[in-house]
Amino acid sequence: MASTNLRISSVVEHHAWLSSQAALPKGFRVGTTSFDFVPAEVTKGAKMTVTLIVLDEPTPVFAALFTKNAFPGAPVIIGRQRLEEPTLGALVVNNKIANVCAPGGVDASERLCAAVAQALKLQPGQILPSSTGVIGWQLPVDAMISRIPTAVATLQKDSVLPAAEGILTTDLFPKVRRAAVGDGVIVGIAKGAGMIEPNLATMLVYLLTDCDVPREFLRESLTGAVNGSFNNISIDGDTSTSDTVAALSSRRVPCPDPKAFPCRPRPGLRRAGRGRGAQRRGRPPRHPRRRRQRPHRRSGARIGKIDHQLAALPMRGVRQRPQRRPAGVRHRQVHRRRQPSRCGAARHRPDPLRPDPGRADHLRRRRFPPRPGQGEAAGRPPQGRQLYASKPAMDGFTFKPPLRYPAHERCVEITVDLGLGGASCTVLGGDRSHEYISENADYRS
């Protein structure tokens, strides 16, 4: 799934590349339908897409992880119950409305699942629902149910791309990745632009495979992959109420050696999605970094080896710091010196996370501040790593991204070495540009 050297020059070229990744695994079909409606809460019209991902035969091999937000959406509540079902036959996903904190939300999702089940000759308990969009609005469930036959009629087994496009909200572009596993394949799609924060930073993600692996093995594999990827993404510090990552196997291709199946974080699961006006990605890599795992001693006190979760805390602190988010290289340079203070604030142990004196001196001499004339070598956020440059808004207020495709996958890297052991963690994030603020402010208008 890796594509770190990807270079795209146009929407057409990006669509062609997505199509090359989008062939469905054996045993899956995808269909979508769109319709116009007027939300009950406003008078302005909106457009919704309902997406179906259907297995040829219900499968007992499925897994899912959900948000840890204390106010989950109705589809997440239902989804957790579906994990106890013996088989799963289809996913139904809608955008525009998240079905969170809305009157009758669970009943609305269950009605939708029942309608999909009837159209596919399945049981309602074999349907996993997902919703994404505005929080607090009610689903137009009657209109959605009336469009289910149309979605079923469009089911096809060639490409997952219609589903990748159908689940989008404010994303700049669809996301599709694939990886070969022996004679089988894994194909993944995702949406997500804002409200992305660890526990769980998945937005909506669906991983489809035809490899026949045990049910419990798939669930363990998904947990390990998510902990090392989606749970290390921080965009705006808000944990979504709808986050869902689901994995399904059609069991069409034998997988005699489960070790051949990816059971660890994959590069394709670590791509920070471009969306909601983000101009740059940030990747603070490998924290801390040491060849040998040995305890750090300071003033005779044994701190001990740092673990993965503890390693992630300072990185998340750097990514979440407000001064680091606004657009503009000058603003970033002014606040670059505050990174160590933010790292130090991200602790929850009696013993602070302190670099040894040599490491601290290295940070002071090499990273803070950049020497005159050093340019990119000193760590200034280079313009060449921007996805695009902001353009003046036509109305003087609403900034819009000038492109809708990923021109490259370069990012600004920030390294923090605490010198406490051999564990490491990579946290992904993005900046908050004019376009980001405009998108979030105008999303419901």
C-alpha cells in the first residue's frame, strides 16, 4: 500500500491512478445512489449519497473498531452489537448526516438496515451501518429507504472507486489503497478530513479482502494495525463520534500461512488524509530513537524503558499545539522554540520525560533556532512541501483549496529524541490554513 513517491499533476491523472488501485477483491460488490433532500433542521437543500458494500455470501470473518468518544453515533452503537453476530453480509454508509445525538437515531439506523436486508435477502443483523456528516441532524430515513432499490440495482464487482467517492464529505479527494497477499488482495477506502484524533482516528475506513483467515486472527490483526496507524493521527484534537474501521473477508482465496497476512501497521494505513483545507502534513518520526534498549539514569533515579504509548504523548503535544497550526512560515518559525515545552507538558508519570543533557544540547544546537542562511536544512517548513499555496478569497472571506488532488506526499518532519530507550512512534497531522477555517465555518451553511 505504500506510495510515498507518488506525484500527481491533475485530477484526471489522480482518477486514473485510483482506478488502477480499485479492483475489488473476489466476492464483493459495490453500489451507490444519490438524492436531494431538505434536512428537518434547516430550509436549505442538501445532497446525500448512500453506499452499499455487499458480499456475495455472508461471512463469519469480519472485524470492526469504533470511536472511544463518550457520545457515539447511533451507527456506532449498532455496530458494536453487530460484532456479536455470527455473520455479516453488507455495509450501508451515508454521508451528509452523522446521526449523532439526534432523536430516534438508533431506530432510524435499524430501519435502514432492515430495508437493506430485505432488498438483499439478508437478515437485519447482517447489515453494518455507518453515517458521517453533520452532528445533531436527523436522518431522512424515508427518503433513504426509497433509494435502496436503486443502490442495489447499481451493484457491480469491478471497482471500489464508486464507494470511495460516495462516502466523502469535505475531503479533497477519494482515498483508495491495495496490497497483494499471496494470491489474494486487500483493498481499502477511507474518508476523513477533520475531527481526527487518536482513540480512534479512523474517520470511516473499510478494508476488504478475499484472503481466508480466521475470524479472531482478523480482529487481532486489525487492532494491531490501527494502534500503529490511525491512532497516531491528530488533525484538530477532536475525537469524532462516528469513527469506524471495518474489515471483511469473503474467504474466496485460501491463505494457508496466516503470517503472510498483514498483522502489523502497514504504510497504506499511515497516510494522513488531505482535507478541510490542510496545506501541509506534519510527521514527527521515530520518538525516541536509540539502538539499544537501556534505562536512562539521571541523578541516580532509574526512569526505565519508555513504551510505545508513552512515546506518542510528546508527539501528539507537538501536533496539537495551536501556535504550530496556523498557515504561514514566519508564524511557524517564531513558535518553533516552544516545541520542547510542549513535549514536556505531555506527560502523566511522576517522573518527567527528560532528554539526557547530551540530547537536550543537540536539540538546542541543531534545531532551535535555525541559523541564518541554513534554509530547509535548519528545519524551516519548506514551501515545496505545501500541497498548494493559498489564493486570495474572491469574497475576501471564504478561502477554497485551488486543487482537488494530492500533488505529492511530502511532509514536514519534526524529530524529538528523549533518549529514554528504544521505543518509537510516528504521529501524523496537518496544519490549519485559511482554507481549513473556511471549510469548517461554512460546512453547514
